Amino acid sequence: MSKRIITISRQFGSGGRTIAKAVAEKLGYAYYDKELIEKVAEMTGFDPKYIEENGEYAPGKSIFSLASSYISSSRVMGGMSAYDYLWVVQRNAILEIADKENCVIVGRCADQILKDREDALHVYIHAPLEARAERIVRLYGESEKKPEERLKEKDTKRSVNYKHFTGEVWGDSRNYDLCLNSEKFGIEKCVELIVGLAKD
Amino acid sequence: MSKRIITISRQFGSGGRTIAKAVAEKLGYAYYDKELIEKVAEMTGFDPKYIEENGEYAPGKSIFSLASSYISSSRVMGGMSAYDYLWVVQRNAILEIADKENCVIVGRCADQILKDREDALHVYIHAPLEARAERIVRLYGESEKKPEERLKEKDTKRSVNYKHFTGEVWGDSRNYDLCLNSEKFGIEKCVELIVGLAKD
């Protein structure tokens, strides 16, 4: 059965997003990364910046300060925290997209949200710390923080968010159909493997 | 760079051993599973039954009772426990095999022992609980224990053993180059993928 939905989770700096984009292009599937943020912004009235910062990251700041900064006061959240409300809306957006069209969805616990769909292929991309550090400096430049610290911080946030909303361990192979070390195989080979398995 | 060493870790009942054997045959590589037990038995004088029961499983019974049952009293273990001694000998056997010949090695923390070798491909095979339960009953028959219990017991032992000797989490995708859900892809496709990546 060919796979019409590909979810791609990725360690920061592993090239997972580049891989996801190339897979979507090769398969002619819709691609959802920032595009999902825009969709959720439309559905909620949340500021896209808020969604980008919090859609994959567990509560780390005061909900009240965030809520007052970003959330349209006219929206009703039914007593849920801003984070939980964002999760529910984002989850609904992912379910809607998956029903509507062939797609590649990056991150956002989409693997768990679409866990039981037989027409989905769930992928996790990782790479050793040194390779990722080299990649983020090359692509995004230096910053005040050491690249290793930036990687750990972002991965920890993604991991805590995943645990918080799904109860599962982010990066545990048993949550995905296919996990690849992008440094070992290279970006192009990873794309080729995923496209091949999607077509099977 | 083609991979001359393939390590295959596997959840019990996932078909990982069947996949490993087929990969070895297709590549013309030496295959080490029970064969490793025989090698370690020769090196230590340990009873093969003892090695099979304990080579992948963390201490669960009294070392003294095991030692007195199985271990040749003429062997010197340099003050180490029987488990630690077995680990060291098994580790040395794996290093020796990997230096000597192209090989497929099943389990026994070989992925961590051969972690830094560029000519190695580290694979983890898993499958959902229900699929594995069906498989073990089909292959090994019923037993007094429910298949789900047998699976959990064996996987827990492998997991504890891995943690004990490597400090890492068994089944965490970041410990392997390639992780596959054998139920999603099927045994044959898994073999094809691994063989393809070994030749690259």
C-alpha cells in the first residue's frame, strides 16, 4: 500500500527538514512545516510567532505572560491553557490535512496523532552531535551560545513537548516506522529511501 | 563506503534474526548468533547454555548459584563476576570477528562495541506487540505464559542488559544507523533495504 502521508520528526540540525522538503517535491505531496503554522494561525487567531515558538515546545514560560502577549482576547479556549488549546487546534489541523491530501508533515507529534493510519509512513531523522553542530553553524551562522548548547536546548524542548502531549519518548525507534542516521547515509540517500518506501 | 560489518539488534518476535540470516546469506557474510555462543564457549570454558541464557541478559539470578552450576572451576576470572567476565570475553570475541571477516552479528550490544567503526552498519528491528505475539506463537508455539508476557519479559531483560553494560537506552534510534518496523515493511523489504545500504 503506498503511503499518502509522511510524517518526519527530526533532531535539530540533522537535515530532517531539508529531507522532508525534498521528499514532498519528489512525491508531489503538499509540504507542511511553516505552512502548518499559518493554518493554525488562521484557525485560532494566535500570532504565527507564538505558534512557531510553542507548537513544538513544552511549557517553559508563564502561560499568563504568553497568553497576554499573543493571544487574541476574543477567542474562547474553554478553560484550557494556551498550550493545551494550541495542541488541540494543531492536532485537528493535522487530522484535517491528512484526510484532505497527500502530504509530508514535519514534527509537531504528527507521528502520534496519525499513529494508526495504515497509509502513513512515520520517519525520524537523527545525526551525531558533532555533525549537527557543524551543520547549524554552516547554515545558520554562529551565535552567542555554543552550537552544542543550541542543539541540546532545542532537542530537550522537543522531547519534553512530545512526552507532555503523547506520553511517549521522542526518538524511541518504536514510535516510528523508519529511523535514519542522516550523517551515515547522507541527505540524498535518506530522501531516496523514504520516497522508495512511500511508493511501495 | 561499503559496510563489512552489520550489527542487528531486535525486539523478540520482530523477525530480526530471520532478517539478519537472510542479509548474511545475500551478502555472503559470516553470520554470528548461536555461532558467537560457541566461540565464547571455546574461549571461556563456559557452558554454551549459560552463555545463551546470560550473554544478552542482565543479572537476574544469584551469580554464585549460576557460577557453581556452570562455570568450569579451572577458569580464572580475575575477581570479576561471572556476568562481567562473560561480557568482557564476548566483547573481545566480537572485536576479533569484526577485524577478521565480513559479518552479520545479532544482538549482544555489538552496535555499541563497534560503535565508531565507519565500515559498520548498525540496525534495530522492531514491530508492534500484537504482530510479535502472533509471530512467536506461530513459530515457537503456545506456552504457559501469555505471548505478550513472554515478549515483555525478554525485551526487558535485553533492555536492562544493554543499559547495564553500555549505559545507553536499548531501542533509542540514536544508537543505530537504521531502525525498521518489520511489520510495516515486511521481512523481505527489510532484508532488501539493509543489503542495499550495506553495498552503498
